[in-house]
Amino acid sequence: MEIPVYSPQEIEAAVQQRWHDQQTFKAAATPSGDKFYALAMFPYPSGQLHMGHVRNYSIADAIARYQRMLGKEVMQPMGWDAFGLPAENAALKHGLAPAQWTMDNIAHMRGQLQRLGLSYDWSREFATCTPDYYRWEQWLFVKLWEKGLVYQKLSTVNWDPVDQTVLANEQVVDGCGWRSGAPVERKEIVQYFLRITAYAEELLTGLDTLGEGWPEQVLTMQRNWIGRSEGAEIHFPLAAGDGVIKVFTTRPDTLMGATYLAVAPEHPLAIQAAENSAELAAFLERCRHVAVSEASIETQEKEGHPLGLSVRHPLTGVELPVWTANFVLMGYGEGAVMSVPAHDQRDFEFARRYGLPIRPVIQSEAVATDGAIMTEAYTGGGTLFNSGTFDGLANEEAKSRITAAVAAKGLGRKTVNFRLRDWGISRQRYWGTPIPMIHCPHCGVVPVPERDLPVILPTHYQLKDPRSPLLDDPEFTQVACPQCGAAARRETDTMDTFVESSWYYARFACPDAGQMLDQRAADWLPVDQYVGGVEHAVLHLLYARFFNRLLRDVGLLPADGAHDEPFRHLLTQGMVLKDGSKMSKSKGNTVDPQGLIDRYGADTARLFILFAAPPEQHLEWSDSAVEGAYRFLNRFWRLVHEYGATPPAVPAELSAEAVDLRRAVHQCIDRVSRNMDGRYHFNVAIAAIMELTNSLMKVPADAPADLRAVLGEGLRASTLLLAPFAPHIAEVLWQKMGQSGVISHAPWPVADAGALRCDTVTLVIQVNGKLRERMDFPADADHADVEQAILADPAMQRHLEGKTVRKVIIVPGRLVNVVAG
């Protein structure tokens, strides 16, 4: 019998056409049974897939295919995170409109994804840059404005002078814009904010409900980002004139050690004082050219300048000087901090530099009680001294006592603070969702009426420079006020693209809805398995959790507790490395997925990338491992074709050899199933299939009928087990074995408990971790019998000659390690 050559390019194209014609992966409008929503983070349409994409989508697809074979109704959609600065930069470079560049890239990348054979329901596809999508976030923006959850304020931001836009703190790298490389500036501009802090407590406590579904690393990162801290708000009255400076501190027990206050360079008091001091004005100007991120401020040299003002201590009345310091953020509390140099290292370094007093008020055996001889701040606990009536109190008790004392004087209160800040979503760039607001000289800032949504972004511009063309387009900007009819100006800022990616998962459930969401979203949500990079552990995932609650609170999702969180399980895959570092064009170590697929086929690419490492770990690229995956598929292809018949039923009576082989088949089913069920240890599962294949290949062509029947059962099981990882070859071989229907909807095999039973087990015997023998034992032998038999065995006695046995470690059913010396 002539075996056809395994030609992945030919069979994969045919199989994909069959899936398309039969709409194999089209999900029901609403699930009628046990549902499973599988989702990978959708891509930015850069125009070219990279190996990180291939890994991300192969992982999610293997999970979706496995769940589908378990009999669940699976939805796995795909779309495009299509707004953003890269499209504008590319348009400037290539002389194209961003819309054209984006849509061309989408078309190309769609073809690449389809070539991978991913089991997407393409009928749900959308791009976030289309009015059908972004009109609904404009609608939600207006609703949130009406609820007070969107507001405007003057804000100090990171400004990229080259890209002409605000940068998030995470987009500032070493003081420079992450794309332009230009030194960022501090700039005060009016921004729109989403009041995410109104949900801070709920976002924090919600992490507890995610339990084992999310990686602990991600949960910790989000808890730290939200940053709940209990403390006190303390008011320091200005020594001259009216007013107070409010500070938040988690250490009210150190209040009596405060020796100065520090305010942010953008604080109104600093700006006012600079009007009368050229030196102070120059300092504030220098601060303007430093990023406002905490990371940037922590690493810079601590500098400051006195304001020539003082405040009164709320309990003692002693006057304390007020300084401005480059390490104080205007966004933290009200832009001021209580400085206690003896018990805060940053304050200590600042005080030493400028000769400010250092007054210790917490004593411990480990700390000096004289500020003049302290070499560093003491931040631990202890007993209060130098604190008047609070002397002798343990510092934890003093926190509540001192807070109560300032509250009694009307100069403070106990409070909770969050590190989380409201989300500034204004961007001064063109390619994004227009913010649906109108500026009227009479009515102020008013929302666009719902009847006039969407505010459509013009797409015809040929960009000349980074300046937004919306600013110079009267057809876009000139509009009548919807309240009074007067001539008004449309908002030209666009939304942060994180807004689009914060609710896309819900829209996939009802992409054709005539409203933002309909009942289908409630039916499919939450996402059962979300897959994406750990680099999105904070912002994207936090914003999506926030948006999910907004959607609930405007009535688009049920307020039943079951729909509070958007993603039930999260898998964060590792990076793809080559030569020990992340693939990048600048390092010249990239691998083109298209070239890999063209040479070896999509199944090889998927099998390699799932076999090379557990999903959560980084994967080191290996050309030889890719070739190894291809050789395995070729061997499996030949093995099934050599068998060449529909497997008969396995007879009741089997020879000992057939029993052993059947046990191996069902052990493989059991092992693969256990490593697919929630843990997704694909590498272990694939290794088990490869091991079984090696056993099946040893069955000779002229083997007895019972052994041939078990071989057929093993090939059928192996093909089913292989289907989530290499679906094209599995689909063809499924038909070759005479099976009906597509393998994608075939039931997942179940291990036969009877076949798994074994009267004896073979144990690997080690001495000090080195393999020495293999010995058979009754399956029910107790540990004492096993140990006695091993130590009495003549061969083992030779291995142990001259050694003293210290202990015997037994791993049931697997190995024994004799520790001897």
C-alpha cells in the first residue's frame, strides 16, 4: 500500500475550507447548555503576526477545542484593537490615512490567523475603530457624565512634545516617551477623568473572589496598584492668613516628629510663591521637565526649595516651614506631605541636604534618640517619646490616640486612602474615539445628545505632522450647542485606547446589538478562560474589571454577583525567547511565523509552541525542536495510514501483551485529560501522546487480531487527544479511520478504569538519585515489603556494597530512592 506524503499545506487548506463551509465553529446566539467562553486578548493590527501572537492564540485555541470536545457550547471570537498612536505614526511615515493603513493590516492579519486554523467564530469579528463599535462607548461616556462618574479637571500630566500627546506613567521610560524617545514635560491641561476611585474598595475586595482562577502574581500586582492604606487626614493651618494644608499619612503616630511640610511643584502655594522669587520659579521650571510617574520620581535626586511660608502644628502650634520638593506628586492626596525625617528615609535625605531639623519620636533599642547622630531614618515600631502627653504609648496605639486628638480640634480625621488615581482618558491625538462633548460659551461643557451619536471620526485626513487634524477642521469642530443653539466647539480630544479594550469582551457576545449590550452578553459572560500577556496584568485587566461594574450599574449586565467580574479564569503566557532574550527586530533574533507555517504547516507551529514549555513560562526558540515536531506528525501520519482500516471493537479476551498495550492507551488518555483539565499543562499532555505513539509503532503488521484491535483503539484515542494541538492532521486522520463528522465536535475520550488496573507495577530503583535497577512488585505491596525486597536483592546489594543505608524514599507506583553513604 502506497502511503500518501504528508503535505500540511495541502491538507490544512482543504480542512480549513471544510470548517468554513460547514461553519464548524459558529457559536449559538445564546448557549442552551453548558457554555464555555474562551478568549485571547485581541491584537493591535500592526500588519504582521509575531511568535508571541502565535503562542497566545494557540494556547487559547487548544483550550477552546478541548472544551468543545467535552460537549460544551464554545464561543471563541476574534477582533481588532484598532485605534492608537502607531497608526498615526505609520500614516505619517508612509503617506497613508490611518484608517486605510489599519484596514489593510486587518485584512492581512486576518489571513494569517485563518492560516493557523484557529477555531474562531468569525461572524463576531469587529474592529474598535468603526462607528458601530465606538458609538456605544460614547453613549456610555454620556451616561457616566450624567452620573458624575466622568468629570473634567486641570491636571498635571506627562506631555510628549514630539508625539504631542499625554502619556500614562507607564508610557514614560527613563524620563522619555516610550515611542518618540523625547524627554517628557510636566504640563497642566484640562483632562476628562473616569472616577475609577469610586470603585476602589470593590475592585480590591473583588480580587478575593477570583481565587485560584487568576495567577497569584497578577492578584498581588492589582492589590498593590489599588494600594489601600488606612491612616489620617491632618490639617496644618497656615501661620499667616486663612486656609490649611491637608496631608494624608499612614503614620499619625509620628506627627510630633514633623519638622516641615513639602508640597508638589504644581501646588497653588508653590506657584503663587514663585511670582516673587526668580530662583523658585527656575526650580519649578526644572521640575516641569521631569515625568510625574512614581518610578521616575523615586530614582531622581531629591531637590527642593523653601516657599517662605509656614504652617502651625495642629497639636503644638509650633510653626513649621513649607517647602516644595520634586518628590511630591500633585496627584497624591492634595499634593502635600507631612515630613518626618527621623522616620521616613526620603524625608531624612532631604532634611540632611537642606539642614532641616530631625526629631525622633519613636524609640527602640535599635535606634538612636538624637536626630543629630542618626545615619538613617528609623521606620519600625516602638514607644513614643518627645511626644508630650503621648509619651510612653506603643506606636500602634498612638496612631488612634493622635488621630482622635486632631479630630477633636477639627484639624483631622481617620480616613482610608488609595494609591489608585482616577483614570485620565483624554488624548490629544487624532486616531481614537471622539469624546462626545461640546464646549458652549454660555452653557459650558455639555454632552452630545444621544440622538446625535455617534460622533463620527473623519477618516480622510492625510497627516502632515503629529498635530491632530481635528483641531483645524471647522466641519468637525463647529457645531451648535444642543442646549441653547449658540455657536459652539466640538471636543477634539479622543479617548485613551484602553477604553476600547475595556469592554470588547462583552460586545463579542452580541456584536450586532442595537444597543451597547443585550441579553446575550449576560448569557455568555463571564469569560470562562482569558489568555494574554502578563504585561497587561494591571492596567488593561483593572480597567476591564472597572468597566464590567460600570456596565452592571447602568443596567446592561445583571447585578446578581455572578456578573461582577469579567474573566473567571486568567492564563498569562510567557514570552517567546531566542538566544536567551525576547525576540525583537532590533536584536535581529525574530522568527517569521509565516515562513515557519509555509515550510512546516500550521500544525507543526502549534504543536511546537505548545510542547516546548508550560504556557506560563518563557519559551526558548529551537529550530531542532520545530523539526522534531514536524517529524512526529509525519510518523503519526504514516502509522495511521499503515493501519489503513476502521478499528474493530476490542475483544473481551485479550492476550497479556494486548492487555499491557491497552493499559498504556488508557493511561495516556488519563494523563492527557488530567493535564488538560484546568491546569493546561500542554507540554506534559503532548509528551504522553508521543510516548503512546512510540508504543503503538512497535506493534508489527502481522500481530494477532486482538493486538491489532487495541492498536486501532490507541490510534483512534491518540488522534482525538492530538486534535486540540494539531487539528488539521487530526481531522484528516479521523476521516481516514472511517469516523463520521468532524473531529472538532467528537467526544473527548474517557479512560477505562478497568483497563487502568494493574496487578503489578514496575518501580525505578535509584541509589542517591542515580538509576540502578527496575523491579516489579505487586500493585498492593506495602512500603515495608518493597523496602525489604529491594535491600535483599543481590544486584542492589552490589550497588550498596560498602555503604550504609540511611533511608529509603518510596514514591508509590513510580520509584524508590535509596539514600546511602
